[in-house]
Amino acid sequence: MADSASSPIMKNDTKSNSDHENVVEKLEASVLESPKCKRDFQSSLSDSDSVCAEGETVSKKASYGDRISKVLPKLWKLLPPNVCNTFPQLDSVPKPILKLMKDAEDIVLNLNSVTSNGDERKLRNDAERALTSIQGVLDHTWEQLNTGHWRDVPLVHRHVFSIASLVKILSLLQSQAGGEETLLRLALKAADMGLLLGAPLPPPNECLDLTVAASVLSTSLAQVIDQSGSESDSIIPVEKPAVPFIPTGLVGSQIQELFCPSIEKFRVDHFNPKVPVKIKGCMLHWPAFKKWCDIGYLQRVAGARTVPIELGSHYAHTDYSQKLMTIADFIEQHVVGGKLGYLAQHQLFEQVPELRADICEPEYCCLSDDSIQIDEPASDGTDINAWFGPAGTVSPLHHDPKHNLLAQVVGSKRILLFPPEASAALYPHSDRLLSNTARIDPEKPDYEQFPLFKNIAPPVECNLEAGEMLYIPPRYWHHVRSLSTSFSVSFWWK
Amino acid sequence: MIEKSHFQKISRPLTACTALKMTLYYCGWNGCGQVKGHPIVISTPTVVAVDGSIESVSCSWSVLSVATRKSLSMTGFVGNQHGVSKQITLGDGSNAVHVSSCLNHSLIVNDKGKCFDYNLETDTLRPLPKFTSAEYTDEEADTLDDTIVRVSCSDYSNLALTKSGKVFTIPSPISLPKLVVTNVSCGNEHCLLVTQCGSVFTWGNGSRGQLGHGDLEPEESPRIVDALAGVAVSQISAGAWHSAVVTSSGDLYTWGWGSDGQLGIKEEDGEGNEHPAKRRKQKIDSQLLVVEEREEKFRGTVQAFPLPVETPADVEQVSCGSRHTLVLLVDGTIFGCGWNAYGQLACSPDVCTRSPELRKILLPDSNTRISRIQCGGWSSCFFL
């Protein structure tokens, strides 16, 4: 079905396919429920109406399936031929699951080879069957991933999740089950779920790279959205909150500032002796420094990408929960909408290479220090995490095992810093998993419950503005609050 | 014994209706061909042909096992194929009286109290060597009836229960001095048992609160659920990561992971509408919960000790699937909550993919009086 635009199915795809769309929607809902996605489904059913309702001109639309037919060959390249047989690790996967995955893969391969003038009804039934089967594989594998501790789950289940995610993407795009934009969105969501829960396959199947799949889908989706005329050129500036933040609790001494220090100076004065410092003037060349001030840019590049969002006051609070949502939904509800929510400590730049291109790893990260002991398995290079949210997000007082450069790209943050020696007076949680987090809240200290905190030396305080970086030495306690809409990038290295 | 009430209740109609055709309804996941000639998702309960009166039914993700007075059949993924139906003969002219299936195998008990293991992948039946008497003292060996009456298996554990109330993690006995166990049930990572006096014990992994001890710690051996002290529990059922029990007065309690609403306790809708479960949850070590929720990959509420669930009438029986819960009430109605992506709550996933509140389950023939429910995997069975 290279040219599905000529397929009669598509002529009245708004009504006659509704049953089939239900199947897709239902499947999707079983993984993830997104209001945005639901809306997209609705709007895809009455595309022209919704555009008119928004008072915009109905722009010319590419013929249906045009983009998808361009995207599909790129995605097919990612599926290793005969992966179920060339991946010996799969032997440990329960046979009924493996069989179902193979069946789905066979159907999808078969769909690909059938021309558009085949028996439509059969093709649609086949696509539906492949989708339901592969969703069953994904759902069952999800259960396997949730059995036992996440870190103890056999890697092969994550491999299966990756493979099944790609098969789902291919099934969706060949299903003709919805409008082009809808299918691309669902496929992209499947790719992101695969990236979040799956794992890259080892050779010879390393070509199954969901990062590539997601990029291809994301690019194509952006073109579709662009063509439909919505969301383009809408610059959403970052605004300061109406009520400025008034510091409560402890006020610290201002942090030392340096303008573009040499690596040697940084090493001798700060890295080696583990002294925090604010570094100015070192990230003005980042493309992100300009681009990300326009939230519309983030919407366009990554709006349809699914990411984990932390809800609630902060991660150690009882109201804490985590939710998957698209960046577009997150921006709408939380960043612009102002509801508390935090895209925190997420390896966004591995997931979205387009955004990785907007930032530069600081040269200071090449310094190394072998003295720190890290419990986690050694990982090479620098961990780059994104921290994006509205004013008022808080990371409670905690420390991390690695060197940390916190680069403020958009907005501002207030950070309070306590040296490792202060640990006893900060009352760390006794539980192992939270032992790096203090029970004391420096913004609202409870001196009765935590008397040692009364006599503590004043912390170092840092107001980090866009374009500035903060060096936080390993094990240095830090409390972080965003004072405006804020996008920071942290670099952790050993 | 847990089944006692049911045996009593159905013993009368049973004698009268042995000649009648037995009815078994099935809904939910059919991806392994558990019910031939039907789509992968069965959201309207479908009649499965059964020959003779049903002794025991078990469904897992991959297979539907039905033991009747005449035969034992496994349908689904059998012998490395989907959609295969096998009749299994136990030999000696004996009949299966209880069956429990998981992804790869089934445990079977025959009317002589012997235990069999059936490997679904290889389609091979193996009588298990007698393991029950090994640890008894001489005195016990003389007095105890060590025939097996029930089995329960999951992908990670296999339990057997003897007529005298001893429990085995096949083949090793579980030490429970002076306790007479009346039923056992396996979840994905945890197990439940109930004693003659109505006490509930749990053990295994507690990371989703499924043990009901108020924390998320694992327990190596059965530990009594203190929160249920004072109520006599008559019936138990373990889901993949949740647990449900019914008391002798017909009350339902659930605990564990409410990832899909399977606890039957309406969650707050994310807009800050607190509900009792949430508040009570904070009484236990909230920090642990927080961390666990961080770990568990993006989903769910963890309820680490039993909470009562309101039901329209007294509960007669509860049965848990992987992520759903069904109750049969004394008035004969059936209600369910939890995951419905594959129709396991007997309604179309288009209507709802998960129900955090108990919703009524309707069978195609409203005159059918159901006397047993049996859930497993993503499926539900209803039968007379």
C-alpha cells in the first residue's frame, strides 16, 4: 500500500473507520491516557471543522498517507530481519509471548508486501489483529517489568518491549485506522514508551533503535502539524510569575561568582577542594539559550513526545506521584497553566536528540576525580538531565554522588547549599533509598523537631539566572526552587 | 475450609442438575486461543462448551483449564501452539478435582489426592512424587490426612494444601505449627493463606503493599495480617500484585497495588480530591511509599494494608485476575473493578479500559444464576 491515497477506504475515513479507530484508541488507552491524544482523535475525525472553528484558513493538506508512506521505509530499516530468530536471548522469554510477537510481526510483514488493491476488509482485520496481539505482548511484558525490583528484571523483557514497540509502530502506521496525524502521534507515543521501558538491543540487532524511530516520526508529525496551519509561529514567551518569590527560612551568604574561568582555575579552586561556584558567560553560545525561551519551539520540536512528569510538592512528599504525558500537555497544563508539575531528572536529550543539539557539554566536565565511590554501576561519560517546569517546583534538600554543573537555560532558580560536613544537622532520612535526602526543610525549618539545625553555619545561597551555571560538588547538599518558568540542564560526571 | 460454604450452597442444586448442561461463561483475553472461534478480546461473556458438571476452572494468560467430573481440558497455548485444546487423562481412571494454571504449566489434583504437573509448552503430564509426609513426626503421620486437596500456582511459586491443612511450597513444607490452613492463593510475587479460624497470612514480595502488613517489606515465611485480626476471613484471592479477602459476614477487603483500580477504592482524580484510602495510606511509612512509587515506573497507588470495600450486598465470593477483581454477591449479582483493556470486566474496552469502582457485570442471559466466579490473568469465568 505504497499509495494508500488511492485506496477507497480512505475516501470516507471519518465515519466508516470509527470502529477501527476505537480499537486503536482502546489499545492506546490501555497503555496511557492522554487528554491531548483523545482530543487529537476527535479532531482527526472532523479535521476541517476544528480548523475553521479556530478561525484559521483551511490550509492545503497533503494527501492521506503521504507522510506515512515516506516514513514507513525508514522504519522498516530499523526492524532486524527475522529478529525473533536471530536473538538468542529470547529463548528465555515465555513461549506464548514469543509466539504472539512472531505472529504479529508476520502479519505486519505480510501487510507490507500486499498491494493496496488487496482485500481491504481482510487487510484491516489483519492489521487490527496484529495491533491487538502486539499490545497483548506489550501489556504482558509490562507486567513482567513490574514483577520484582526494576533493577532485577531480566534485560530480555526490556528487549522484548523494544521489539514489540517497533512492531506496534509498524502495525499502527499500516492499519489506516485513523487520520495521518493521529497515527503518527500514536506511533510516536509507542516509540517513547519503548524508549522509557525498553532497552537497546545488542548486536547484531542494534539497528532496532527507537530513538531513530521517534525522531523520524516526530519530524514527520511536525510537518503534518505545520501543514495543517495550527501551532506554527506561535511564540510563547516565558513570563515571570505575577507574585515574586519571597525567601523564607534560612538566608545564606551569596555564592562566589566567576566569569568563564579557565579549566585549570576551576580545577584548583573549586573542583579539587570541592567548593561550589557560580560560573557566568560560559553558555551564551548554546543554541538553547535563545531557542528555548520560546516555548512554542519546544512544542514544535518535542511537543508530541511522552515524558515522565513528577506531580506533587516534591519527590519526598506524600503527595508525590509520577505521570506520563506529552510535553505539549505538560506545557499547556503545567508550564503555561501553572499547575505544579516537574519534568525532573529525565534523560530527555537521549530521548530527543533534536534538543541535545541545542546544548553543549561544558568543558569542565572533562576533569576527573577517581576518589568518589559510586554505588551505581559505572557509566561512562556525563549524565545529562533535563529539569523543566513552572515557578514553584522544588527539589528538597539532597545530595548526589557525582560532580554536578547545573546550567540554567531559561528562567531562574534559587539554590541553598550546605557542605557534606553539615549532614548530621540536616537529619537525612534513615531509609536507604532516601538517605541522600534531608528531613529538614531549609525554607521552613522545624527547630523543635530538628534542634541541631539551629546552630548550623549559614548556607551558601545562589540565585541562578538564565545563562549561568552552578557547580555543585559531590555530596554537597542542595535545595532547589524555581522562581519562574525554568528549564535547567544538569551535567553529572565523575 | 473456604470452599465449604459453596459446597454447601451448591450441593443441593448440583444433585438435581447433574443431568443438565453446565454453563461456563468466559470473557477477557483470548490472545492464546483460549476460546476457539472468537476474537482476541472477548468483552461479552461467551459460553464455553463443557461436558459434565464443573469441578474446577482456572484461567491464566495463556490457557483455560476446565476440570469436570468426566474430563480435564486445557485450551490455549499448548504444545507450543496457540488455540490448541487438549484432553488430559490422569490415569488410574481418576478425575481431576482441582486445577491451577499459570503461563507455562498447570498443577492438577485428582480425586485420590495426588498432584500432577502439566507442562503446557511440551504437552507433558508428570505425576509429582509424594512430598507430603517427609517432614511429619511419626505421630502426625498417623493422624494427618496428607492427601492433596488444592493447588495454586503462579509463574514464581507452586503451593499445595493437604486435607489436614498443611501447606507446601512444592515440595517443601511450610512450617505453621498448630494452624489448620483451609485455602492458599498465589499472586505474581506473593502468596496468601487462610486458616480454619479465619486468620490470613501472607508472604513473598511486598513491594506493592500486597502483603498487607503496612509496609513494603518482603516476608520469607507466612506472617499474620494483623489489620484483619478480629474479623474471620472465609475466602481469599491473590491478584498479580493485589489481594482480596471476604469475611464470614460477607465483607470485602482489598490491599496491594491499585495500578488499574483493582482495589475497588476510588482514587483521587489527580485534582486533589482526597479520599479515605489516601489519608490512611499516610499513616504508614509514607516515605517508603513515595520511593516505591518512584521506582515502579510511573503508575499507581499502593495500599499497604487491608481496607474495606463497599459492596451493594454481602459478598459470597471474590476472585482476582492479574489486575482486576470480581465479586459474587449473595443476591447472585456480580460486580467487578480494575483493568478492562481486554474485556475482563465483561464490558467493551471502548466503554471503559479500567474501572476503579465496582461495576455490575451483566451476562447475556440474565436468568442464568451464577454460583462461582474464577478470574486469572486478564480473564474471567462464570459458572453454575
